[in-house]
Amino acid sequence: MASDPAPLVLVSNRGPLSFRHGDDGALVARRGAGGLISGIGPLVAGTDTTWLAAAISEGDRAAAEQGTVAAEGFQVRLLTLDPEAYRLAYDVVSNGALWFAHHGLWDLVHEPAFDRTWPEAWDAYRYVNEAFAAAVCDAAPEGAVVLVQDYHLALVGRELTRARPDLTAVHFTHTPFAPPVWLTPLPEGAARELLDGMAAHHACGFHTRAWVDDHAASHAALGTRPPAPSFASPLASDPDDIRATAASEACDAAVARLEGLVGDRRVIGRVDRLELSKNIVRGFLAFDDLLEQHPEHRGRVTFVAGCYPSRTGVPAYARYRERVEETVGRINERWARDDWTPIVLEMEDDYPRSVALMRRADVMLVNPVRDGLNLVASETALVNERDAALCLSPQAGAFERLGDAAVPAPPFDVAGTADALHRALTLDPVERRGRAATLRRLAEERTPRHWLDDQLRAATQR
Ligand code: F6P
């Protein structure tokens, strides 16, 4: 007789819901933002999986006091952490250092420059990881499988192994992983502790083979203990979930609004957090070059960019936002006509509106300098209504599966990206339809369930 599946506990920094106080003072839950939630959320909704996450907003802290909250199909338990320690762990270590290492974002002439404030920040990172581990120990049923998500929580497995040997913890990294050359700028103790912390899990997963290899190479160069068994398993978008959003009234209204803006022009779209790794500025420079090289696109193509503010507490993000706005202003000033704004930059995060752009785009630009996976590439294939061509950076994890049907967009080559955009806009209709059909098939073929099965398989292989 098959035994019952082990209970599941999911652990991530950002939870599936964020809470706020409504006008009547009651707590209102809203679906959280980000790829991790859109990928994993539908898998877990409606199950009895406990999802542990940090209390980030004021409303979250109020929800944390209620213990496990059941809302929108989720069983969420939020952790209240010391606010200053959480800021140091999130802004300074996770997003100010680890994110830069994993994406190769440092300009090494100037950065990083770790000073005497670093040990306190690293201590805060440890504290947050230990608080999460303690919450898991408290919440996890006997024999549970614990799925620990991402670089914010690389050290959780250490304490679990010691305090709850009945649990099986699988760590999954949603970013790329730093190869040795980008890990070594971290203070050595932190880099070693990071690798050792990950090795304390039962297994470590990544979206692609390339990130598995980079992780192994960094272990070989620096690690003090052997890595945990590692596996590659790309997350996927849930076709039913995103198609339900695409069919919603809010999305129809957003498409109508977009049509009002662009008329019958062709649309190059992008949907990203306003994020250093997404390469937003070079994407606009490539559009500028496209208009320069190909006058036939002037007035006939509009670039609609949904770029939503993110990590506003990290100074480099605030500077990047200024660059994005300044670049858009300059390009629009150069090319705009009375009846045509070349780039429409939308910065208010609105999920139905993002999905509307995926539906309406003729070309979707996904050109990150490096990206763990990138779900926008497959989400567009699932909802697009115009056989959109996908301009995709080979440095995005998604390229491993979708690359053959995409038009490669070399992320550092602005002229090459402009050429890719031109090619995407002028593909022969039959080829375009064929590529779109392949992208759709690939996006439908793999669902979040496949990803979850891979995690569970890794958990059972002792
Ligand atoms: O790509 C890594 C990741 O953690 C995603 O899983 C997530 O969608 C995104 O970063 C969001 O980051 P943050 O929680 O800082 O907004």
C-alpha cells in the first residue's frame, strides 16, 4: 500500500499574500507580487501546506499576531522579525550583496567595498535565517518535507538538521548562482558560510544546469564541506492561472486602454520589476538604435514597458530608476511626433495590466544580463493573441528550454539587440506563427506540478 505523502512546509522571504488594514479596520489579504508567487502560489493554494514568510508590511505584522491565517486558499504563517535586523538582512546582505554576486552586477573597479558595518549585517542575515528555522521547527509536522526558497534563506537547513532530524529540507535558488569569480568579492567568511549553509540541506535545486554547475564550481573553489546533491528543475507558469487572469474583466479593460494608447501600431513589450539585472536601459537604447537604423518603424512601433519599482531601499535601485526615466525622456524627445509617443513607461504595478501587455504585444523583449529563469517569457506565450515573437537573452535561464524558438537578444550588445528587435518585427508570418506555436507548446508542456515533483523526488533520495 502506498504511504501517505509527507506533509509540506514552504518557506520564503516574501509570502503569497500581503496584508493591509481595510477602511473598517479589518485585515485585507492581497496576492503578493513576484515570479516565485505566480509560479508556486497556484500549486499550494487549496492545500493544507503551511507557508512561512516574513511579515513585511504593517498589516503583515498584525496578521502575524493571529498565528496561521487562512486566506485565498493559503495557510500562511508570518514571522515578525526585528525591523532593523530584517532591513540589514534584506537590503544589505540579500539584495545589496548576494543578488549582485549571483547576477554578476558589481562594477569591480568601485564595488563592493565591505567596511566595518558588514559583520553586523551578516549577523542580521544569520539571525533572520535562524528565526525562520525556529519557526519551521515549531510549525512542521513530524516527517515533513520543508521547501526552503531562495538566497535570502540559504542557512535555514543548518539549524533544522540539528533540531529536527525528522524533517527533510530541500533548498531551491530562484536566481542564478555566482561562479567563483563573482563569489570571491564577498568577505571570505560569508562566502564559505553561505555555501556550507546550503550544503546543510538534503538537496539543492536550481532552475538550470548552468546554475548547478556554477554552484558546484564555487564549492570546489571555496567550500569547506561537500555540496548537497544538486538538481536542475525550471519552475513554470501555471497555464490555467494566467489564462484566468487574461480572461478577466480587469484584463479586458486594460487591453482596451492599451489599444487606446497604441491604436493599430505594433507593440514591443516588456514586463519586469525595475531591477538592475533586467537590463532595461540597454533595451531602450536598442529601441533608439532600431529607430535610427530603420526609419520604417518610426511612428509605427510603440515600446510599452511595464517596469515596477522594487527594492527601493537599495541605493543602486534608486539610481537605476533615474537612469531608466532619463533614458526614456531622451529617446521620446528625439523621436516623438504629435500623434506618437515612442516609449510608454508604466511604473504602477498592476497584474491584469501586465497580462494585457502580454496579450497585445507583437514582440516581447526579455533581455536580462543574467536571470535565474524569467517567467514572463513563457507567460507571454500562454496568453498572447498575436503570435508574438520573443527576443530572449541567452543569459536568462528560460533560454535553455525556449531559446530555439526565440530570437536571441545579446544582452550587452545594444546594436545586436536592435537587430534582434528588427528581425522579430519582420519575421515572415509563417515562421512567426511556427515559432509562437512552439513557444506555446513548450510553455504548456511544463507546469508548476513538474517542478514540485522534482522537489519531492530530491527529498526522497537519501
Ligand atoms: O528572482 C528571485 C526572486 O526572489 C523571485 O523569486 C522573486 O519573484 C523576486 O526575486 C522578488 O524579489 P523581492 O521579494 O525582493 O521583491
